[in-house]
Amino acid sequence: MVDQKIWFVTGASRGIGRAIAESALGAGDKVAILARGAEVETLAEELGANCMACRADVSDAEAVAAAVAAVVANWGTIDVVVNNAGLHRGGRIGRIPLADWDSVIDVNLRGAVNVIRAADAHLGTGSAVINVGAVVGFRGFPGDSAYAASKAGLAGLTRALAIEFAARGITVNLVIPGLVLTEMTSGLSEKALEGMRKTIPMGRYGDPGEIAQVVEWVARSRYMTGAFVPVDGGLLSSFGVPG
């Protein structure tokens, strides 16, 4: 396939990451899926010959570099990087353990940097980097300072790298999911989820497949870079947050 792309998707063993991998595979592309647990290897077998498992923690720069090297050795290059791996630890600023704060920043922000640095030499004209943000990176929720800070940092990183990579013909964009029911949100009570649902103008949660559909479109868009693309049922618009 002439237009076949090689994807490297982090946090891909479940939820939004898995949906992104399945969407790209469905389009005829090849996908390397990275996650920390052994389930990533089982999933890769399930998804077929065009899917490759990479087991690593994104906060470990050496492990990420080894995973990228394995993909390049197997498939020759990387065309699309999706930084989807995420960690959430909540708590008011005076109560959240600093170890939890550090862990969130290490995975959500430094993890993205580790992946981009490892893939950098293999990205060329037509390549795309897609960072997966969050609504909380643009508006405040009490008790969510660590996650918000990491996602706000990812937004800043996106715009800086969009300028840095533009001369090489590489796009860098941020996709911003709204409230999607995944393992990360499973710890919230039904009351909390319902309260959050009521703030969404479209009145419902998002589906991982809906996020994946937009990620795939962004990956193939050649003149859009440094953009923030909400997929949130209108949630950011309802708070008047600029894109």
C-alpha cells in the first residue's frame, strides 16, 4: 500500500489508545502499540500481523528509545507518533503527595518528550505528532492540579514543537478529548460522573472510537499544525475557553 503509514501509539492497551490503534489498522496502516503491562503483547496478537507490541514505561527514556529502535528495525521508519499514555492522581494541592505529582508529570509530560526525542531522527516530511490532551488542561477542576499541570504543559509543548518541526514538514497537534468512560475514569462515583455529564452541552459521554476518528484525521492533515482540536461534546466552548 503506497500510503501505508507506520504508527507508534502509547498507552495503547485499552481505552482511547486501543481505539486509535484499531482505527489506524482498519485504514490499512501498521501500528506499534506501547504499554507497560503484558496485556499489550496479547492485544497485538489479537489485532494481527500489522500490529507490533512494545512493552515499556514512557517515563523510562531508555526503554522508550529501545522500543522505537525495535519498531524502526522491524518496519524501517515511524510516520505517526501518538502520545496518549496518561496517569491520573488527584488531591488538593496541600494534600497530594509530591511523589504522586512527580509520577503524573513523568508519565503525561516527560513521557511525551521521551517518545518524541526517541522518534525524532526517524520523522520526516509528512510525519505527524499527535499529543492527547484533556479539558482540565484548559479549565480548572479542584483537586486536579497535577493532571491539569501536565496537560497544560503538553499543550505548550505542542505549540513549541509545531514551530520547531514545521520546516521539516512535520505537523504537531493536540487532540483534546472530553469526558470518555475509560479505566482512568472508572474510579469516579456515579454521582460525580453524572454531575460532569450534565455540564456537557451534547449531554453525553464521548466514545473512544469518536476520539480515534479525529486522531486519524489529524494525522493525515498536512497544513494544520500547532492546533488544539477539542472532541468534547462542546464542553470547552461552554466555558468560553479559547482554542
